[in-house]
Amino acid sequence: MGFLFSQRALLLEKALLLRSTYPQVFRNRVTWEARNTKGARLRAPFSVGFAFRFSPKLYTTGQKGTLTGTRLSGSERGTMMVSMPTVHVRDTIELDETEEKIFERLLGTLDHHKLKTELRVAGGWVRDKLLGKECKDIDIALESMMGSAFAEKVRDYLKSVGEEVHFAVIQSNPDQSKHLETARMRILNVWVDFVNLRCEEYSDDSRIPTMQKYGTPEQDALRRDLTINSLFYNINTKSVEDWTNRGIEDLKCGKIVTPLPPKDTFMEDPLRVLRAIRFGARFGFVLDEQLKEAAACDEVKAALSAKISRERIGTEIDLMISGNQPVQAMTYVCDLKLFWTVFSLHQQCEPLEGCDSDCVAYLDYTWNLIQSVGSSTFNDEQRRLSFYAAMFLPLRKTMYKDRKAKDVPVVNYIFRDSLKLRVSDAETVVNLHNALEKFLSLLPHFVPNGDVKLTEVDLGREYVDVPLTSKESKLRVLTGFLLREIKDFWRVALLMSTLLHPTDVINKNFKPEDRRALFVEAEKAIYNLGLDKVWEVKPLLNGKEIMDALQLKSGGPVVSKWQRKLLAWQLAHPSGTAEECREWLKETHSSSTRSAGDMEELNGPNNKKSLMEVLAFHHP
């Protein structure tokens, strides 16, 4: 055969990793087609270990040349054609019963009030319906009429036919992606928004339009972020309108394109860069080359930092991380050199070269590992925060000094300042990083036949008198305290610790099945120790009972200390009773009181006993 395909073609630079089932996505297998210099057609099936997709273009290789990111070998020159799969797009929009009734009421409003305006459903609802997906967000675009004025007409008409509805007016707020006043009304338990078609002009340093006026459908479509989001469904004519003349085609081809030149579109509203990335990842579509070039330019990055609030950036990123393709979304962010623009660090910190790529790599490993373990192992919130924790693994030990010269994790800064996400998110991810470090010392003892001496871990001086009679009892105490710290997120911390044990996945070929086996064994060991939900276990004795047993007159720090000792004893003695615990407390407290008195006597000015005498008294 004149053109050979290497069996080692595993790294595809142009590939978009896609792990959800979409009609437009290749799943693991593709047929390469080539023609040699004599015109003979050469075909070869080829398999790889993950789903992928190519842009629709010709890739030409010379003698023993290489296709970008793919190792090939060949004795003759060949041109390779990779076909782009098409997206199934419906010819018409099929309304469900509720949508038909809603639109009937809107058309009834026009007839009742003798209005000449045309009603169009805009944006995502049209796109999703054409893709055969359900969407309950209905946005109505109005010709020459404000949304609030039309909502009043709808309310009056529905009242005349015996239906009572109310509406609210949402003022324009560009920082929250609300460019114009919007009226919102609930009809048949579906939220419907009304807004006028618009034509806006922006200032150079803000997303707030400096001039607003009624626009035409074409003007409105051209000012939208993407061609696939610029489609209208005309309720009056019951037809789909494509005023950009390419929205339908881009939807069928799976392309993310802006209606106007991408740099102009992004400079007007830089948030559209992140929206393009999010929709590209969500649907498995390919970003247009000109769009990528514009998104990566310094002017757009500067505008994104200057014009867009951190809250809005955080919202877009959170939608990506919570979406169906977080790895692909973050890969786009990294490839377009937007990573440190989005995840800006404290001024005291400087990212190392390649750190952004490592962040995405850890996210990818975690995604693969969760798929291997079974995504149902974690709930949505655990998955979401596990992806953040994985992505920021390379930064887990990076600190900056606050105003009080206290070390603060830079990950905390990213959540609270760069993304303006919840404080609880920052705390959970930092706690996950701390917990995974502790899991690293415990992992060797969770594997079967692991004849390894338990690493000495400092439990603190206050636990020195807790009897740990076996390796299992010490393992129970160490693991129990760790799980009580991290609670429901212990599996997430355990999962991520397997990325670093026995070696860091960054430095070695990643085999999900090996890390999965380690996770499963460790999880099983923790179950066998009876520690699942250990944070819900009630202490054998409450604070008052501890005070009575130790004959303490007041609580406070002393009782808190003995509560922690009691918990350690309870973990080490899972079958222990309240009475046994009470006796241990009394004995230990008495012994520690005597020891404290002896040391005071030994160190007193009139002491005449030697240390050996004191020790001999207590240990005959």
C-alpha cells in the first residue's frame, strides 16, 4: 500500500474530545481517505481510545511527513480528506401542546387590541427546537413596541377571557447580560420574556449601549453573539427566519461563528468570547478559525478584563464546568490564551510556564476517572467542585500574603475575587486540597496485602493517651478524623489523591483503570472500617456527661479537649460502650491530673524528690 497509517496516531492536535453522544460526533473510529500521486484512492479504518472530531479541511502530507498532531508514515505524497459529520437539524419547528396554547394567547392579544406588530421567538429556544431538544425559556422579540407595553396588552386580553396573570419589569443591566428592559410573565406555568427588537451602539470601555432604538429583525440578528443563536421563529407566519443567511447552515455544519466580523462582535461585548466557547463545548461544535484568532488577540483579552464584571465571567465559567463538556470548554480557554485572563491570580503570584496546560490536564484526568468509576458515584455539586479542585491542583500550594501577613491559598483568591463565586465553593475546594494530601499518606494502607508500616502521623499531644492497640485502630482514628473534616466530599478527595499516588499522572502515562482500581479498593477499605458517614456518628457521652464523669465545675476549652479525646477513643473502639468510655475518661483524667501534680512537685522550689523517684512511684 502506497500510504501507511501509523498505529501510534494517538495524539490529535485538532481533535475535540467529546464524551457525550451527539449525532455529529465521531466515536472512536474514522475512515481515512487518501489519493496517492497516481490518483489511486486509499482507504484505511483507524481507531483511537477516545472520541474526536476534525475540522472540514484537507490535510496534505509529504514523503514521511506528519499530519499535525498525528504520526503518519508514508512512502508517497498523499492528500487526506477528513469529512465533517453533519448535525441533524429539523426542517420545521414542532410545537408541543403548551407552546401552541401560549402562542395562541399571544396572537389573540394582537387580534383583540388590533396590533400590527409581528411576534418572533428569538435565540436559544429556536436553536434547541431545531435540534430536537426541549427548551422552556421563551423570549419574544417585538417590532416597534416595548416589552412592558405588550405585556400589559397580554394581561388585559387574558383578563377579558377569564385568565389572571401578572408580569414584572426587569430593568436593563448590561453587566448581567440584560441589555434592554424586559417584561416577564408566567403563562401556563412557563416563563415568557418580552423585549423589543433592538439596534445598539456601544462605547469603547463598557458593555452599556450608548444608543438604543427599535431595530429591524436583521439588525437584531446581526447584533447577537452567534449565528446559531440569531434565528427567529415568526409566530405570525409559523416559520423560521434566518436573517444572517447562515444560521441554519452553521447549525447543520456544527460551527460556531459570529454574525459580524468576530473582532468587532467581541470588542462590542467581550463576554461573547466565553459564550462562544461554552456553546462550542456544549454542542460539540467547532470554533471558526477567524473567531479563534479574534478571541486570542490582546485587544479582546484586555477588553474582557476591563469591560466585563467578574461576576459575569464567573457565571459563564461555572456554566462550562457544570456543563456536559467541561474539559473541552477549558481546553478552548487554554488554547485561546485566555486562562490567566479568566482565572486571574493575586498580584503577588506569577503562574509558571505551562501551568495552564497542567490545570486542564488534571481536569481531563479527573473527568476520565469519574467516567471510569461511574459518574453516579458523585452528585452534581460534588462533580462540579471536583472539576474545580482538579483544575487548580497545580496551584494548591501557591500562597500569597494578606494584609495581616497571613498565608492565603491563591485558589481562594480565584474563587472569591477572579470569579466572584460563593465563599463556600472556595472553602470546599481548599479543604479538598488539604484532605487529598492526608489521603496520600493513608492510601498505601487501603490496598489489599499492603504489608506496609503505618506512617507515623502526628495526632497531636492531646491524643497521646488514647490507646491505639493495632494498626487498624490507628487507621480508623486517622481516617475517621479526616472524613469528619471533609464529610460528603471524602470520595472526591480520595479520587483526586489517586491522581498523585503512587506517581503523579502528569509525569506518567495515565491509565484510568489503574487509578480506578486504587480508588475502589480504598473506598472498600473505608467501608469495611465502618467509617462511611462517620461525621454523623453521635459521641457516646455529651458535654454534660463528660463534666459529670470528670467532676468539672465549668465547661469551655477543657471539655472541648476531652470531647476530641473521646471521639478518638470511640473511633479506636467501635464496639465500645458509653460505660467503658466513661471509665476510660475517669482513669485517663485521674492519671493526667496525677502526672501534672508530680511535674509541679518536681519543678517546685522545695522539691526533694528526684525524677526517678516520681517515675518509680507511678511505675513500680
